[in-house]
Amino acid sequence: MAYEPEGQDREQRPGERLARLLRRWWEEAGRVPGGTRPTQQALASRLGIDQTTLSRYLNPRHASTAPPRVVEALHAHLRAPAGELERARELCRAVLEENNRQGTADHGPEPTGGTDTVNAVNGMDGMDGTEDTDGMRDTDGREAPTRSRSQSRFRSRWAVPVLVAAAVVLAFVAGAVVRDQYASHPRTAADDVAAGAVPASGTPLEWPLLRKRTEDQYTRGRALQHLLMAHGYEVKADGFFGDETQDAVMDFQRRNHLPSDGKVGKDTWPALVKPVGPGADEHTVLALQELLHNTGQGGTEVSGEFTAATAEDLRFFQRGHDLPPTGRADVDTWLALLVFQRPPADAPAYQRSTSPLPSAPA
């Protein structure tokens, strides 16, 4: 596969340009004095990743993007030109920014179309007309007419025959409404957890809603199950939200004085997630790594051990979402990870052997 000229390269998306650059490094490795081009299998072994993942990183037609630590390791192992490392890092940042913009667009206030399965993967609910005590807030604006009628009755009750007096009363009421809507109210930490973090883009994030379904809920479902296991529940981390997972959720809710409806949303997620850093519980780390692996910034090893590579991947994600790059997960980081998930076409390779068949009952 020949490397395309720089002029044509600029027309490609950042992920494609990065893949072409990395592939050129690999193809030209044997031309460096004293260097030999390793096989992809040998190179993947040196990098600590599987060959399939490496092949995707080197394929411009594939959506997978190598994370910064892999890019830097490839640069060193392949003895690539020194001046091209910073260019590769810039492409990594550009890919993350592009994924962030796409993720924000995908999580706008008004979803369009979609099926029950899509709603489950994206954490949406409310399609069946039932009340969700742990779901997202109503955003259809139906309260506005009620407020308008209430204000009209208030003005009518205080109206007087004298035109001047009526004008004074109406002006008072209008001023009170404006002050109430636009006055600055101090926010508390509890408000931020309930309403969701507000990134620099100004778009509030909402905790996704998961509930019992027959469809595979993929990464979010497995992260939920790992978090339940971190709290002592014996469930299978397969992404299928069935009776076993629902029973565990309801018991957790009862123990934490939450509405016991078996649905995981804005009240239950903050109680389930835990701070994550070196030495954290294996299942909590697995939940974190599952989510990081599927954010679109490249592969994160899902091992259950909070390694230096996991911390670096986490800092990279935090920087891209205007969060403090601490390399540790707090509530705001968990919220962003749960929101900015790519819809997978299938379970990852390390999960396929444990996933039930799609036709299996939940």
C-alpha cells in the first residue's frame, strides 16, 4: 500500500491520515540504515496488543485509531523520522476532537428515528409512555403553556378598572417572572450530580438510562454489571440486562434508599460508580476500561488492573472533554465516559466467548 502525497493526505479525515502515516512508518522501516521491517505479528507482540488491533490501526479504511502511547511506541520501534512524531500526536488530538464533536451531535436534545435497540444502546427511554422515576428529565416543553395560563389568571385576578393601576400590576408581575428566570442561583455539588456535568461546550450531559431488555446493551451494560460486582453482587458481565441484573439493581437501590424500579439512570449511576485510581477494585477498573476502550480514541487493554497505560488513556480522554487530567476517575469522568460511547457493531473479541447468542432470552 503506497503512501499518498501530502496534498491528497490533507483531504482525508484525521483518523485516515494517522493510519496512513503509521502504515508508512511500518512499510519504510526496512529502509532505515540498520533497520528491518518486523512482521505485524512481531510488532504487535512488542507493543503488547493483538495483531488484529494493530492491523486496524494501520488500515486507513478502518475506524479504529491508535492511542498516543501506541503511536509513540510505533515511532520508537520502527525508527520513524523524529520530526513526524509531533505530527502524529497532532493527528491523535484531531481525531479525539472529531469524535467529541460527533458524540455531542449524537447526544442532542431531540433524538430522531431509531428502534428499541438503538434507544437501549444510547441510554434513551420514555418510548412506552410509562413513568421512569430514575430516568431523564422531560424536555418536550409541555410545562410552558401551564406557566403561561397561571400567569394570565394571576394578572386577571389583580386587574382593576383603572388603566394606570392595571399597568402597574402587570409590570410588577412581568418583572417578577423575569427576575425569577434570569436571577443567578448558586449551584451545589448535588445539583451537578443530579443534572449532569456541563462541559465547556455548554451542553449538559445526562446520565444514560438502562433497563431490562432482551437486546445486548454492549459496553454500558457490561460496565453496569462490573460495577454491580464491585458492590458484591454475583452477575455475569455479558451486556444483557436480564432478570439477574435487574434483581441486583433493585436490591442495590433498596440498600441505598433509592426508588427500587430496576432502572439505572440519574439517581442510580452516581451511587454505583466509585473513584478509580491505582489499587482500585478489579471490577471497578474493568468497568472503567470497558468504557475507555469504546470511546473512539483507540484501544485500552481491559485487564482489571489499573496500569500506567490505563491512567494515560484516561488523562487523554479527560483532556479531550474539558475535565481535569488527573488520570483518576471521579463522578464527572464516569458521566462523560458513559455518554461518549461509540455504538459497537459487535462485542469485542475478548468478550465474544462469554456473550450469549443474540436469540437467547434476557
